[in-house]
Amino acid sequence: MAISRLPSAGFSITIRVSVTADASAIGRLTTSVGSSGAIVTALDVVDSDHTSVTVDLTCDTADSGHADQVVAALRELDGVNVRKVSDRTFLLHLGGKIEVTPKVALRNRDELSRAYTPGVARVCLAIAENPADARRLTIKRNAVAVVTDGSAVLGLGNIGPAAALPVMEGKAALFKRFGGVDAWPVVLDTQDTEEIISIVRAIAPAYGGINLEDIAAPRCFEIEARLRDLLDVPVFHDDQHGTAIVVLAALTNALRVVNKRLADVRVVVSGAGAAGTAIMKLLLRQGVGDIIASDRYGALHRGQADLNPAWQWLADNTNRDNYSGDLAGALRDADVFIGVSAPNLLTGDDIATMAKDAIVFALANPDPEVDPREARKHAAVVATGRSDQPNQINNVLAFPGVFRGMLDAHAEEFTDEMALAAARAIADVVGEERVNPTVIVPSVFDSRVAPAVAAAVRTAAQTPAPPPAADPGPADLPQIAAQTSANNPPLPH
């Protein structure tokens, strides 16, 4: 059976089946599942008697419709009774994925008196006298708010705060697992920019950092910029900066594979939303040769009418030759394609028009901008956002270590220098001697990543930033390619 997507653990199901107890019974079950295009990952005997056996058959499927097809095929087998089907992803989410656990035992009156009344009053007064002590004496020392309005949830769009909560819970779990950071979802039932800014400002005293998540562009740019000015803790929009950091890390190693320099390459970015804009700004900050930004109306270029401020900045500061055509045209002779947009925009034939030893990062999830199998026929290095493909570009490589480093340094803001340091640290975990076309980023489970990123960010936080230079205007574009990372101007956030 042909299926459009590959099976993955994200659509894993467990089917409880009773089947007649003969020598070929189990083989018939697994053969049926395999013929349906699924992958058997476990088979456990639950019960048996002289005439029948009951098993739990676990398999990965491609999507919910494919799972239904697998179950239907089993029901058609003689002597088979499908008793129950469990979606393992839904089971994992029952009751939520995180909890609050006290760090003190509270086993007796003495401990209660110190943790709560009357002893806690002395700690409260100490913080009232010196508010900075909140970082030392409360959860603020290690706490991050994961804030969303549910307006731009990855792959799902504007689904609102309640539906976004499972994603924010997952984010909080990743913070703890990979960075030892205590994070908590804060889902807001408003998509009004001023209300979001006001609410986050009001809750900020409890947190050592704010992680903005899944807030639609262009509102996310103003919300982040305003909160950075208002708060004395780092504000980090992961859809922007986490993505940009990991993309720069991956591109650093991909360029090592093909023996090209960032200053010499032309990059085409599909998607000028939050992630795409941040990627392009960080690449400019690092000294990329040239970038063409493409969105639904084609390439952003100077002279284009009715651009919002974020797109106008990109039109003014990228696209040296002022190309104004479509995405496929922009790709001709380009060295790098980075997609953070929509599925199936390109074909293998489009990738074939790129420069020799092309690099393709097709990051739309769950379906990338181009089929990675087709892209690999023409590109030297291919990466996606999927966990079932080589070279997964995953923000979990960045944000736990970034916040660990900022919290440890008691940082009051997130800077471009921290982003660049984090990207270098991620790239260097792989190491120049180990990179190859299928290994340009470390595994998300590589225990070296978060500590390396945290150390790099902590050092960057404690190093005075260089004095700001003027932003480049359209007239300065021919000089951008010659700039190095040391003298590139800082870019607006």
C-alpha cells in the first residue's frame, strides 16, 4: 500500500487483538500490518488459552487515516477480533505532561515554620528591601514563563490558547529535561498586542526569563521588542531566535561539508514570518553573501508596495540584485535554500537548478517544502524539521541551553552575541572532523549540547557588547557581502 508520508512515532497506536491460537496467527497479524504500510514496533502477549491468544500489537503509522486503514485490514482477517485501539500519543497526554514538585520535604513543624509562616516573613522582608534577592531566594532563579496566545501554533495555525496548551506543556517538559529549567505554560485568552504586553509585564516578577511561543507575525515582533524595553529579564521568542540559532549552526557545518564560505553564498529563504525573518537577520549579522526573501507574493524587493515594517526592512537590506520573481526563479544558481513556510512548494527539478553542491533546509512541518528524497538527488546536504529524517533542525538544541546560560548569568536581556555564541557551540559539538552530509547537527539527546550552549551564552552575557553601528540601508547593500562577523552591524529585533 502506497502512503504519502512515512510512519512515525507521532502516530503510534496499540491494537489489542484476539486471534485463534495456531502456529501462524502472530505472523498473519504482523504481515497484515506491514502490508498496510505501517511498522510493527512491539508485540506483547496479554492472555492466552487453548483456543486463542490476546496480544497488544504496537505500530507506527503515517497519520490518523493510515491508522484507521491498518485497523480495518486487521478486522478483515479470519479469526481476528480487534478489541481495542489506543492512540499512544493521546495516552501520553492524559492529565498533562508536567507537574509541580516541592523541593522541601515539609516533614514536621520546624520545616513548615521555615518554609512558610512565620519564617517566610523574614525572607519576604529581605526581598522587599533588596528586590534583586528574588533571583537568589525564590523560583525566579530558575523559572521561565512559556507564553502564547495560540495564534500561530506550528503546523496548526490560530487554534487559540486552550488548544495550544499541550504544545506549551511539551515545551516546559523539554526545558526541564534538557536544561534543568523550571518552565510553566502561560496561555493567554487574548490576541490583543497591548493586552499581551500588559499581562506579561505584570507576571514577570516571578520569572527569570520570558519565552514567547507561537505568536503570529508581525505582532510577535512588536510584543518582543516592547517587552525587552520594559522588563529586566531576558525575553526570547523561540520561533524566531531558537530557529535562527539552530539553522545557523546547521548551515555552519553544511558549509564545512561542501567547502564553501558563508560570505560567498547566496541564500534563498521561503517564508518571511517570525522564523524566516530571524534567520535572515542572524545570517546577515554573521556576514552572509546575499539573501533573497520569498513569501506568498514572491521575492521581497525594493519598490514593492504595501509592505509591513518587518518586510520593508528585509526588502531594504537583502536581495542585492533586487530580484522580483517567484521562488523557483530565485533558486536558480542559489547555494542554499531555507524553507520555513508551507509544504510541497518545490520539486526535485527546482532543486536541480541550484548551484553545485547545493544545501537544502526544508523545514516546514510535518510536510516539508520539497520531498527530501527528491532533494537529495540534486543537493549535497538536505535537512528537515522531521525526527524521522537525517539532519533534524530542532529548536530543542538551542532554547534549553540558551536559557540555562542566561539564568546562570543573571542576564537581563538576550543579545545577538548570545545567539551567535549558541550557534557556534551547537556546530562545534559535532566538530569539523565528524561532519558529513547526514550529520550536520548533533542529536537532540546528545548530553553535551545544552551544557555547551549554556557555557557559550553565559560567557557572551558576561562579555561587554561591541558599540552599535548604524543599520545598513539600501545604498549599502553591495558592501554587505564583504563584511565579516566582527564588523557587521547589529540588527533590530
